[in-house]
Amino acid sequence: MSFKHRLFAAGLGAIAATGVDRRLRSVARGQGVILMFHHVRPWRPRTFAPNHVLEITPGFLDFALNELRREGFEIIPLDAVPERLRGQARGRPFAALTFDDGYRDNVEYAWPVLKRHRAPWTVFITTDFAEGTGRLWWLELEQAIATNDRVTLALAGERLDLPGRTVREKQAAFNTIHTRVRAGPQDRIDELLDGLDGEAERRADTLAANLCLSWSELESLAGEPDVTIGAHTISHPMLAKLGSFVAMDEIGGSKAYLERRLGREVRHFAYPFGDPSVAGPREFGLARQAGFVTAVTTRPGHVFADHGAHLHALPRVSMNGLFQTEGALRALLSGVPFLAWNRGRVAQV
């Protein structure tokens, strides 16, 4: 766990241990919360797991859903969020459950838990992943570093030669490369993938086919009453780093393709990566123009009445795989950590 994550975990623990979450939740909690998940699957023990932040266990999902009920949250479909934000009365807070990327483990491991709780959920699909041709570059990077003692590649005109013998060296190499890719232009991802192709032990394009739901699986899922399918672009790019026409094609094109393949209206969108560096006012406008009813970011926070005027910039709370504890969950559901994160502004848009 990085220093940043250790610090955040300590803060969450302190909030729960001191009871601040109980004292301030009436101010911080807002009208509801949209929770963000990625992988849900049994933990596979390994010492090098830089993408563990994107992974929780089915047991923790079950615990989280029980905790939502105990805390008085009503679990609602994403379709119901706009109407709840328009309501004037303050009743029970709501929770909407969203799963990004369309991983097969969402159906295999998460769905049985969600069924037991009668919890509706939304899965956001990247269409290239459903095709089996998309590139999950953050997983490819992990795979390449895990299987090599050194990582050498050219990136942004610089030749990187990073050691990877120990877990600490591997984590440092992952952090260095990941940071440079995220900070660079969109084509830096292609640069990375070209450099890794010779290092990964298996063909990278099998990752999407092995990990993500296929079209036949999605066609079956689309008819389920408790499941909503949303769009997550065509290729999972950093949208703000694309020209407007290309960005609109990624956003609107994914909607049109999903609707054509599944025979269902697609009303909701999730921005890939979703932080302010890749999803801002231009992208919010494009999602609105594409005809989506809502669009969700990864900006951290609860949902307040003011977000009713910003339905294409909704915040979410990430169920981070590093913080699978009762104290951390209680703190996140209270909304208190986000008062500091958002500098006292309850509705961060």
C-alpha cells in the first residue's frame, strides 16, 4: 500500500474510531450516494497487486450491502436518482450501485450477492472490451512487471530501464509508468502498449476476452429487471485528451452501439478514469448532447440536491479494495471524509 493510501486509510479509521462519522453525518451525507465498484471476486493471494484498489471480495460486498441497510439507505436503480434529487422532502438516503468496465466477475460473484439483497445495479460497458479486442492497459502493465525482473521501454521520448526484482521495485516501476501515462496525451497509452508487447508472456488482447462480459452474455443480462446497462465509451480513453469529434464518437457511439446490439435504451454513462483531468465541462456537455440522462464521474463525494442541476457530473464513492474494513465503510457512508476532500463544499461539481 502506498503512503497516500496508508494516510487515507488512517484518516478513515480515525473518523470511525472517534465517532466523527456519527456526529457530522447529518451535514455531510447528503441525499444519497452512488457507489463505484470494479472487480468483485475472491482474493487471489499475491504480493504484487498494484490494481488491488479495483478489487473487492464477495464477502465485503455482502457486508457493505448489510451496512447500507443498517445505516438506513434505500438501494435504488440509477434510473431513479434524478427524480430523487428533484424531491424536496428529506427522507431516507439512497444508494445506487454501479460497476465499471463490464467484468465477468460482476455476474459470477457480485450478482448472487446482489440478488440475495434484492439490490438493483448498473454495469457500465466499454464496447471494445465486450468485443474482446479492447486493451486494459493498467492490467497489461501489471502483468508485464509481475513476470519480468526489469522493465525497459521508450515513453515520451525517454528510455526507461526500471528494476523489478523485488515487490518494492515492481511497485515503484508500476507507479512511475502509470503516472507518466495518465499525465500524458492519449497516444501515450499506445506508446506504452507497443513497448510492453514484447515483454508480456501472453497476448494482451486475451485479457479483455477472458475478463470481460461478451455480447452474448450482455444480451442475456439486458433482459434482467434488476440490471441496468450503461455506456463507458468504445475504447476507454482519457476523453479530455481527445478532440471534440473523437470524444463525441466515443461517448455517443458507445450509446448507439449498445442500443443496437442489446435492443434497449441506454440512459446512463460513466467517464473512463473520471477525475477532473479527463472529465470536465466539455465532456459533461458532450454526454448531455449524446442523450444520456445521467453521467457519473470518479470525483469523490455524496450526492446532494444541487446535483439535480448537474446530472452529467455526478460524484461517486469508490469501494476501494485497500479499505475493506467496517470503520472505513462507515466513514465513507457518512460523507465526512469528503468535507475535507472538497474543502467544505458538500456538492462538488
